[in-house]
Amino acid sequence: MEQLSPMDASFLYFETANAPMHIGSVAIYDQSTVKGGVLGFKEILKNYEARLHLARSFRQRIIRVPMSLDHPYWLEDPDFDLEFHVRHIALPKPGDWRQLCIQVARLHARPLDTGRPLWEFTVIEGLDNVQGLPKSCFAIVSKVHHAAIDGVSGAEMTAAVHDLEPDAVPTPPEKAWLPERVPTAVELLSRTSVNNVRHPFQLARVVAQSVPALARLGVGLSAGKLKRVGPVPRTRFNGQVSPHRVFDGRSFRLNDIRAIKNAVEGATVNDAVIAIIGGALRKYLESKHELPKDSLIAMAPISVRAPGEQKAAGNLVSAMSVAVRSDIADPLERLVAVFESTTRSKEMTNAIGARTLTDYTQFIPSTVAGLAARLYTNLGLANRITPIFNTVITNIPGPQVPLYMTGARLVTQFGLGPILDGMGIIHPVFSYCGEITISFTSCREMIPDPAFYAQCIEEAFEELREATKGMHVKAGAGARAGIARAAVPADVAAAEAAAMKAKLEKKPAKKQAAAKRASPKKPAGKQAGKRKPALAEGETPPRIEAAE
């Protein structure tokens, strides 16, 4: 029996009736790679049963301490039932993308049963009318409580059910699985008394470690070397959420995203994705006449796992705030501004220490955490206080080689995430086999037209791709976002650089600085194109393609 970490337990405490705290995915498989071309549900069940020993989350459920005096414990469930956790449904005709999105949203809206292991897989057949997918495809919608895994430790569960070859055989367990006896209330309370003795000493250690970090932060802010991200505007996504969900997403070629980020020297794939999401949020809010003058702020989870903790279960994450620069209309200028924002956010995170806030979560009393979550919801505080951020953007890197589940090839995968009062939209980003998917989970009251917002993501990508073609921007840390206006085509930039170098070689050293200051600047490249119409009900999204 193992106790939940304070951070893992917090996801249980902060769960409310309208805000279940599970994460998940929509994985789409092609069963034509299966021997015989058809995969039965019983074969999937049999395969999962042979792999339960490969991930601890499969058969562990939580045991709560009486009166919530301490954090819960994981217990090997003596009543484990595989068929409760793996379900099977089918879409009615015609089986298109919009039907799948609606069904996924309904499944994701339902909370998990906390009296059982905290996961569910639902096999969905009938994907017969989705553009770009083979006719024999099916989906598996996964739900796993955030208390059990994060984006990094979730790789253990993904690896458990997938293989690199369609005919691979799972490794048998080294020893037979044995369930655990459910402890008595007295046994749990005795463990609690021991933990309470340790906490003061642990708190003193964490405080001592955080003092230098806070000093660095103060010096950096006062000297102007560090800058806070903000202010955070209030949007339709920052109120109370309903129990209803919406889901949609788009897929893009990884090479296209890389080409976009290569237009700005030093930018990353994450910067390009954030700029796309910033453009999509701008388009959506602008269409509702609700676009704030300040940029929306995203929270980006970051892993704080040490090298020896890569296989640890549960959550070891911190976060940083990033401006998505929804306040900038020009796509290329937005990308440069996002790059500058992420650079400043990383400097701030490094100054504090990414793990500092994570360490402090272990000292939040379990009873106080649960009470605070309930009061926050019951008093409607999300509608009254200034939001901390507007959305979450979480990037889950995946393998760049094909994966197989019970012989069926994984074609593509979209992410699902939790939303809560005050933060009503989350953008999971998955990468797999040369593809990146950007999806979103939101409240149906906040985004009543999810197909339109998905189209905004597509349009933002297309505009950014066009604006960055052949462009090269050199933006150093601390440079202003307006540097995008100095962008020139890459071939022109190379020719000018060569000519300038030749001139400088002929000039005295004293004149070189003046020559650099006098170098010519060119206006920015192409402007954004016209908006394309949103998808009509029943239409399918473009670019959902099998990995080559």
C-alpha cells in the first residue's frame, strides 16, 4: 500500500460535480493491419488482460483516511473487474467526425468511479465517414484520473498496451498478481500520526531551499532582468463551468510546424503551437466581439522529474505562464512575440526553481484543500476574482515510429483534458509519427460551436504558414515583439549578410559598428488571408491522415 503524493491527492480534493479531474485521449486505429483484417472486442480484452502487470494504475484504487485527516493510499484492488473498465459502443450511420466528437465529449463529461481503479477505455466502432481515415478504423477513448498519472508518467500506460510490431507478444509477469487486504480505520489513523510528526521537519527543509530562489527572483525583478507575464484579461472561459463538454481538434504535419518555427531564430515547436492557438483564440473571440486588448495568458505544465524519477507514477509537474499574444493580428509578429514571452517565462521559472511550488503542495492539509475547492465553486468565486490564466496548453511528446494495439496500427491521437471553474478551455497537444494534433476540451456553454473554433485553429495555422514562408527573423532574448517588422525573406537575408560581410572586411575596425547600425531593414511579409467558413454540421475535418 502506497500513499498518494500531496500533488496527486490535490486532484481528488479539487474535483467537483461539474469538474471531474481526469485526462485522456482519442486514439484512432486501423484494423486492416490485424491478421484477417478484423479485430474483435474479445481479442482487445484478452490483450489488455495479459498486460495489466505492465502499469500499476490498472489495478490500484484509492483508500481514503477517516475524516480526510491525511492523504489517501493506493491499494491493489481485490474486486478488480476488467470488463467494467473496458467498454464497447458504436456510432450510428453515417459515422462522421462530428458524431465522434459529440460522443467523446459525452464520455469525457462523466466522472470516474473513485471506488474502483481510476481509468476507463471505451472502444468506438463505426468510423465509416471520416475523411482521410480507412474504412476499417475504430477509436478508443481513454479516461485516467489526474491523481494517477500526468503527461510523462502516462507513458507507462501507453507503453503497456502498445507494441512496435503488429504481432508482438506481451512480456509475462515475473510473479502472480496478489490483491491487498483493505486496511482498517485504526491502521490508517496510525499511519497518519507518524506522517504528522514528519511534516514540520520537511517544511523547514523546503523553506530553507526556497529562500535563495526567492532572493534571485526579487533581485531579477528589481533590476528589470525578469518580467512578470500579464495582466490576465477576463474572457468567456474564466467563469463557472457546466457539467457539459465539447471536444474537437485538428492534425498537422510536424515538418510544417518545424518550418514555421524555423522562420524565427531560436524559436521552438512549442512556440509555433502557442502562436497558432493564440491566433485561434483571437479569431474566435473577435467573432463574438469579445477580444480583450491584452493578450490571453496560458498556463503550460512542465515536468520537474529528476533523471531517477522518469518511471515514477503520479504527478511531478510545475507550471509557467506564457502570453499567447492574441493581441497581435499579424501572424509572423505574433510568433516572434510568443518566442519572447516564452523566453521571459523560462527565465522567471529558472530563477524561482521549477520544483519550488511543487514542493510546497505537500504541506496543504487535506481537509483544507477539499473545503477550499467546494467553497470556490459554491460561492461562484470564479466569476468574481481576477483569473490566474485563461487556458492551459499542455504538450505530450510521443514516439515518431508506428505503434500497434492488439495488431491494429495507431493512426492518430488527440488529447483530452480537465477544465474547472475559472479555466474553461484546455489545449492538449500530441505528437506522433510525423504528426502534431492540437485539440481542445471546453464547456458547452462557453463554446457552443466547437466546429467553428476548430476551424479557427486550422485558419490560424494556414495564416502562420503563409506568413513564415521563406522568412527569417533574428530575435534575441529581451528584444521587442516589433522586431517582426524587420523580417526579410531568407534568401534576401543571406545575400545581404554576405554583402555586408564583404564590405566590413574592407573597412577599418572603428567603422564596423556604425556600418552595423546602418544596415537596411525591410517590411514584414505577407498578411493573413481571408477567413474560410466554419465546418457545417456533419462535415469532417481536413488533414486527418495516416502516418506514412
